[in-house]
Amino acid sequence: MTDSEIEITEDLVRDLLREQHPDLAGLAVREVVGGWGNQMWRLGDELAVRMPRTEGAPELLRKECRWLPVLAPRLPLPVPEPVRTGEPSARFPKPWTVMTWVPGTPLDRTSISRGDHAADTLAGFLTALHVEAPEDAPVSADRGGHPKTCTEGFDYFFDAVGPDEFSGELADRADHVRAVWDDAVAAPEWEGPPLWVHGDLHPANVVVSDGTLSGVIDFGDMFAGDPAWDLAAAWVLLPAGAAAPFFTAYAHADEGTMRRARGLAALKSLFLLLMGQNGERGLPGGKPAWGPAGRAALDRVLNDF
């Protein structure tokens, strides 16, 4: 997944800043642990440098730079906003960006203690985000459609985590997860216009302060499509019992959309579980903290079904 030929170091980041944005080169540079497509470095107290390290990351950065200035002004939570663009060079042959830093702790490293407040906050954020997208808004090749188009991916994740999650006394759990997915597949299609969707709301892409949601990050997968892809966050992000107040506050999800969202939450939970298993086994791309997050999310989905 990563480009091993390019070692992204503090010296490289500082050299690129000196070459292209010398007025920022004197700020402190500190590596940020985590990330997937991009390696991130804090730049002073209010900025961050994002350096692509996967093949598809530059295109996602360009998408953020194009659309976040359009979306950010009307969103009620802080989101990263592009400040500067770095051009490809002999030192680093990919574009890179300087973005605003969104303070807080990623949810995969902490927890939400104020569930009702977080439910209202997430509902307000998604209500503001989920408006009709313009005709030239980006679309996604693998997200944004009806859950039935993702059955192959669901089966892959289900089978991959099965031996660890659905054996012995937990065998009945497999049938319940299947029932949630089958219900989502049977739900009606989204009949409204394509709406702006974040597309990748999971515990590493939101931040928490004072026990509640305080920011949303990583909009690289944003697209125009079915809002159910974001509404799955009611189970993937929020603590037990918070999905109901979330949907009350969101107020715009019909029964079919909620069914699709719940199935997509099961899909995302299985993905988190698989990534957690990979991390425990030392496989590339593994995220050990995601396993417990996925298991808890799946529990919430099943308890609400």
C-alpha cells in the first residue's frame, strides 16, 4: 500500500517547505502517528502537512483541495481546510498540501462519554453536509450505491473475520449479521438526488474533545450519493443507545434509508474487525485498535436490529 521508495522524514518536509513555502519553514514540525494514504506532520500549532504515500492519495488530496473550501463554511464542526499546495519536485515527485489542523483525539484512541451530545452533534453535522451536490461533484466507483452492489465485499469481510468472530458460542451471531445485511439489501433504493457524503466515517476519521465529537477529518473519499453511507456512523461512531436520539435529531431518514445505513454499518464493522485482526498478526496496513472498535460497533448494530 505504501511507496517504499520514498522515505518521508522531518528533514524532507522542512526542505520542501523552505523550497516552496519559506514563510512556513520556521514552524515546528512533528510527525503524527497514524494515517493511511497520507503521512501527516504537525506544522506549528494550527497547521498540518499531508504527504501522499499511496498511489491513489494525490488524487484524493486534489479532491479535498477542490471541494473542502466549498463545504467547510457551512459545516458546524471543524474540518481540514487547504492552506497551501506543494508541487511535485525532484525531492518529492507527488503533490502535497498544508491544511488546517483539527484539534482533538481520534476516536480510535479514545471514547465518547457524552453520548446524547455526540448524537446531536453528529446529526447537526450530517444535516448540514447532506445537501444536493452539484452536477460536477465527484462520484465513487465503490461507494455511494445501494448495499446490494457491495454484496461481494460484504461476503469477503464476513468470511475473513468469521473464524474469529462467529465460532463456538458465537455461531448464532453470524446468522444475525447476515440478517442485518439481507434486510439492507432488500431495502428500497435511494430515490432522492445525490447528496454530499463524507463517505468514510469511522473512528480514525473523527476527533473527540471533552467526551464528545469535536471535528471530522479525511474527506478524500467524499462523493455525491446515498446519505445512508454516512448515516451508518450512528452505530459505527456513537456509543450504545445513541443511534435512536441521533435519528430523531437528524430527522430526514426514512425507514428504507435507516435499513440501508444499518447494513452498511455492519459492513464497516466487519472491515474494522478485519483490520484489527491484521494488526494483531503484524500484517501490512493493520490497525490493532480498530478490532475492538469494530466489535463494539457490530454489537450496537445487532442490539438495535
